[in-house]
Amino acid sequence: MRTGRPKAELVLSDSERAQLLSFARSRSLPAALSNRARIILSSADGEPNNAIAQRLKLAKSTVGKWRACFVERRIAGLYDDVRPGAPRTIDDERIAQLIKTTLHSKPADGSTHWSTLAPKPRRLPLFPLRRAGSRHRVGPHSEHVAGSTIDSDR
């Protein structure tokens, strides 16, 4: 006989199951999202929360949280919510412009790379540029800087 609070029934449609399997197997998605997909797939197969938590090395409360989020909001419930903090000071268009500038042009003074430490006229905003660079995997010495590639001398 079961003890504890009864859990809401979790039934997956074929398309949800396919999408969750894709999430769980993905190597390019964040690991947290892949883990959440594994939680839901195991839960839909009838595995108890404590067994899922033990197998995936997670807390039981974590399994319960993501299961409840999925029951309430389906696939959309597995994504992180917006976190509190100061609002962004630079919008997406400006970030896209900065990335385009750093990837497809060189500074006018003949430097080989854009810099956040350069004199004022050529200076790029430091923290938004670093965040955007890491988010889009762009760095000052990456192979894509200034429209060139590593093997451009061939």
C-alpha cells in the first residue's frame, strides 16, 4: 500500500515523449534540461520519485519540483524561469550589433582584435560583451574573429 501524498497522474503524448527523449539524449542542450527530461520520462514510466532521485543522484524535492512543473505547464515548465535581478541595460539588437562588429570587422586603428580596454572611440562595453561572447561562444582570439578562419592562409 502506498503512503504519502498522492501524485498527479503524468501521461505523455507521443510527441511529448519524442521531444523529451530528444532532450534527454542531447549533448548540446544544458545538462539541467536533459536531467529534467529524464525525470519526466522516468516518472511517466511509473518509477517512484525516490528511485528517480537515487538513480539520477538528485534530491527527492528536485524530482518532485520538476514533475509538478511538467504536470502544470507541460514542456514549457521544464525551462528555467526568469530570475530576479537588475534589468538588462543593453537590448538584443545592440548585442547582435556588437557580435557582428567583432566578428566581421577589424578596428580602424590597425589592431588585430577588438578590446574592452581600448581608448574610448573604439571601446566596447565590457560586461555585456563578455556575457554575449560566452553565450555565443565568441572570443577575442576565436577562429571566427574579423571574418577570417584558421586556415585562411591556404
